[in-house]
Amino acid sequence: MRPGAASLFERTPFNQDGRAPRLGEHNAELLGKPAEDTSAEPTGDRRPAHRKAAGSLPLSGVRVADFGWILSVPHSTAWLGALGAEVIRVESEQRLDLLRTMGLTRGSGGIPGIERSGNFNGLNYSKHGVTLNIQTDRGKELAKELVSRSDIVTMNFAAGVAERLGLGYEDMQAVKPDIIMMSGSPLGQTGPESHSTGWGPTTLAYTTLPYVTGYEGGTPSSMGGAYPDFAIGVQMAFTMMSALRYRDRTGHGQHIDVAMGETVVAMTPEPLLEWTMLGTDPQRRGNRDPHRAPQGVYPSAGEDRWVAISVEDDAMWGALRGALGDPAWARDPALDTLEGRQARHDDIDRELSAWTVERTSHEAADVLQAAGVAATPVLDGPELVDDPQLRHRGFFVDIDHPEVGVTASAGIPLSFSETQLHYGSAPLLGEHNREVFTDLVGLEVEEF
């Protein structure tokens, strides 16, 4: 048994029949064999719903009607927007996105306001914004008009809500037969627990990660954040691009059902595999690892400063000894093997801590890295934003917002050699109502 696919495609289920290959199993079959052209002539209409001239970005010409809210879906569609898609974020004035009420943007002067949330603005860049009340008949009509002019529609309502609103997949197909609909939810749209109420932190408990996180003999520990929301966001972006590729080749859209819990299990499968393949119930180990020693987070000079160290094998243990000056305690032959170091892990931790606490986390990491030992400072928020590596790679992007000015936002962790990603300001509430509903949907100004 192994983790399955974390997304259910209506037309293109994942191929999960194959086992992992034996070492070199297919050498004779593949080595020296010329690559085959597996591309196929498209049988459907390749033209996207967006009829403007395609630009240089990978998703230029693709339009997304984004009915998602809070974290997961907005995170995924921000990726699509950065890659060139025209994302139209649909919000409700009657039920504001919770992110608009959380976390003032740094530099906003402490002035409250729904346009000043760093959380919202940091997850909704490169989008247009409109408002609709989809509880009303007119709101539903306009939602369908928007979908009929789109390539993708996204939602993360609880299971069954879209259908009860008359905005389910079959309703969307009726107005746009080749529509791609992406539904995200804690545990999926089907199954006995599909209607469970949940958020990222509670869904995380379903994945066993909190059970195996914590110190030996202690209680389970959660991550204290919304990791599942961001994990599923990346998964959803991947699935939507896959469905676009399929539609371009065949002319068929499809419904994609992405479950947050399944995504986390698929991305962190070790607890499941340890039980199903080894027959051992995974336990909490703190910072330790059964295959590496020593491994941990060690104190460094300064208040609440730390450095992470992980010794992979006996050779790296020798490198660590050298970096420390080969002290007498480290020359004990019993420590030359993994088993010996595991047995004396507490002693090693004390000696390592005595060495690291005399240095800053960066100094300790630099010395160890120079010797070939895996080590890195434990960064806090300000250090992360100012980190020279991330800055050099352009991970943080400065975005000018009309309400809060220029702020640094985390971009998507991709770098193309020939493509400059697009980062525009997050929309104000209903900012593009007139543009979208008159120019795109076709309403008369007096109707609007």
C-alpha cells in the first residue's frame, strides 16, 4: 500500500498501477532508444476563452473565474496569475473573505481597513476583483455568464454547497461544455466524511503528521499554521494546468476534486509507508532521525538563536569532528558508527551545544558548511525577508498597492530562463466590476 493520487480527475485518473522499478530494470529497453514524439494533434478547439492576443507567459490567454476564498484556492490562482492567466477573483460583500479582516500590511500605519490586509494582498496578486451575491438569482446568472467566458472555474466551498447553489459542475457544463472546474475541500467531495467542517490545522490532524510530531514520550504537536492550505494550493495549480493540457489536446474539460488531507499524506508519506511497508508504528522522535546522527537544532549565541545540524553518514561525522577541532570526546571509536552515535546522542548533543552556543548561528553554519557538514541557521521572519540567497534569486517581489504602497511579497518559487513572471497588485473589493460586467459579460452601463 502506498499513498494514492491526491486529486480525482473526472476524465483522466492517475495511472497508479505500476510499481517502482528495480535498479536498472529497463536499461536494455530504454538505453540507446531514440525518444519518441508522444505529442498528438489536438482534436478540440485550442482557442482559450480569453480572445486577446496571447502574450509571452505560459498561461497567457487563459481566463480563470475564481470563486475561492481564504487561503488554498487564492494561493493556487495566484500562481496561475503570475504565470500569465487572467484571474477574476469573485468576492461577496455580504460575506467578506476572512483574510481581508486579518493582518494589516506592514507600513499601513496601523490603519484598519479591508484593503490593508497583508494576508489578503499577499495571496491575491495579479488578479482582477469583482463582487457578486451568488445567493440571489441574478448573482447566479452573472456567475454563469462569467463562467461561460472562462477556461477554468475554481471553488473551495464545503462539499455539496456549489450544487445546492446551482453552481455545480453540471451547471457549469451547461453554459461552457469544455469548462475545467476545480473543487478543493478538506476531505474531498465524496465519501462518508466529505461534509466534515474543517480548516488547515484540523485537517492536518487527519494526516497523522501531528501524531508523529513532537518529542519522544510527549504529546502530539501541530505545526501551528495552515500548511495544508498551501500544500493543496500548489497541488491545485498543478492539476489545473494538467487539465488545460488535456483540454487543448482533446477538446474536453473536466471536474477536478482535490482533497486537502490526501494532498498532505501524498506529500509527506513516511508515516504511512513505515506502517504499510515495514509494519512499524511511527513514533515521535523530536528532531532525531533513525538514519542520521547527530541531528538536531542547537543553541547559538544570542537570545532564541539556533542552528540546525544533520550528519548523514560516517564520512560526514568525520567532517564534523574536523570542524570542531577533533576534540577528545569525539575520538571515541564507539562514535564511528551510526549505531554508536544513536546510543550516545544525548552526550553528543551536549557537546555540540557547548560548541554552537559560543558562535552565532550563521558563524556556526558557515564553519560546518565549509567542512561539508549539513547545517543552516534557523531563520526568523525578518532574517527570511532579508536573506541574501532569496533576494538574489528574486523570490521576494515588490508590489505597489493603491492603499498601502510598495510591499514585499513572496513570489512563486519558480524561475524561467526566458520568462519574466507577472506580479500585479491584489484587487480592491469590487475594483473591476464595471470592466468585467460591461466589457466582458456585456451588461449595459445602466444595468450595472
